[in-house]
Amino acid sequence: MAALLILMFALACPAQAAADLVARGASYIEEGHPEQALDLFSKAVKKNDPAGAFGLGVLYFQGIGVDKDPVKATNWFLFAAKQNYAPAQFNLGNAYLRGRGVPSDKGKAEYWWRQAALQGYQRAQFNLASLLLNERPDPPAKEEGIAWMRAVGLQGVQNAVDLLDELGEPLDYSDIAIDWSREPLRSEARLLTFPPNHYVIQLISARLFKSAVDFINEHDLGGKALLFRFQYKDSSTWIGVTMADYPSKKEALAVLETLDEKFKQGAWIRSVKAIQQAIKKARAEAP
């Protein structure tokens, strides 16, 4: 447990002084001196450090050197989670699922796990996938659950690989057979797993789903293009066709310049965050 705490505390410490306090506090836990850890984590929190707040949350949640206090623990997790600290977001999601320190609320558990999952936090990705697959019967949630489980499986987590096998879903995206009856939900699910600060190339916007499919088939983009729905100015639903996932706008632009002129004519760069917002808006306004 102590080694795990040290690893988690080492993540995302923004200021070196606060990071040193947290690292020393984690070492004190390993050495069996939680009182000193409590003091150092408290000092880190005074510097507004999320890892220090996370450390306090762990101490109170597990009763290490202090009386167990789930309410205090979740308050500290929330402090860190609001600063986008993934381990705290994960723990806060767990607390909401089990009703420890906060009222049980699966919706809030999903929300906080998603925040951590989008940062690549593997344990949150697995929990989010499981929740979507087991607690949300609607098709969009099932597709997103599969997408998140695939993201975990591709990181080598055997439990995720086994669950995908049970669902009859291939692990590798290159092995997925095209099934237009599952689109655009399957594509949207994958887009929802991309980091929001990444970018995609949007090739076209189509008024009709058939037009988008015809474009993909005409240019042999099956298995490469991802579709998503969005609301147009007149509130009608259109289909966007995107390609790839790039960590920076510069990389996306560089790839765009290498594309054939037939693609470049109407293509442009869009942030993943904008795509995800468009997907959520279209779903919210769907009849």
C-alpha cells in the first residue's frame, strides 16, 4: 500500500516545493510515521497543492494516524479533484458509488471517473467502462462502455481483454468489422474516449447518413473514419466524418497538408473537446 501511495503522490505535483512536501509525507507513511505525513500534507495544501489534499483524503479515508472520517476524506478528494487531479477524481467516484462520506450517486460516480479516465487514468477507465456496461442499458452507453474497456485492454489489462471476449468484441480496432447498423454510435463512443485537448481532421459534414457512408466507401476510409452527429444551425441533425487523433494542432495540420487535394478541399482541424461537446448536445436534443 505504501509503495502505491508514493507512486500516486508523485503524479501531477505542480510546484516543486509542494511536491517535496508530498513526497516526504509519503515516505513517512512507509516508515510508519503518519503524524509527520499529516503535517507535511497539510503544509502542501496551504500551497493549494492537489496531491497534498489527496494525501489527507487517503489518511482520513483509511484511518492512517487519524480516526477514520469518510466525510473529511471525500472533502479533501473533492478539493483535489476540482484541480483535475486524476487519483482524487477516481477515489471520489468510488466514494459516490459506495456512498462513503457522500450520498450514493452513480451519476456523480460516472462523472468523476470520466474526468480521470479522460486523463488516461487506467483504473478510472475500467470502472467507467464497467458502470456503463452494467448500469446503463441504453445503446450509446453500451458502445461507450465497450470503447473504454477496449482502451483499458489495449494497455494490457487482462480483465478488460477477458470482458471484451465475453462480449464478442475484438480488442484491436483493426479487427473490427464494419457494421453500419452500429454507426455512428460506435464512432461517437470512441471519440468520447479521446483526450479533449487532442485534435482530429474533419473531412466533411453530411446532411444524410447515407451521404457520409458513401463518402467513406468511395475513398476507402472504412475502419479509419469516425462519424458523429451534431446539430446544424437550423437544429437539424448532420453527420460529421473525422479522421485520426493527434496530440497537437500542429501535428494535425502537418498531416492535413499531406492529404490528397480531394480531401483538403473541405477538410479542417477541430479540437476533440469541440467534437465531444457536439456529440453531447446532439444527444441531449435528440427526440
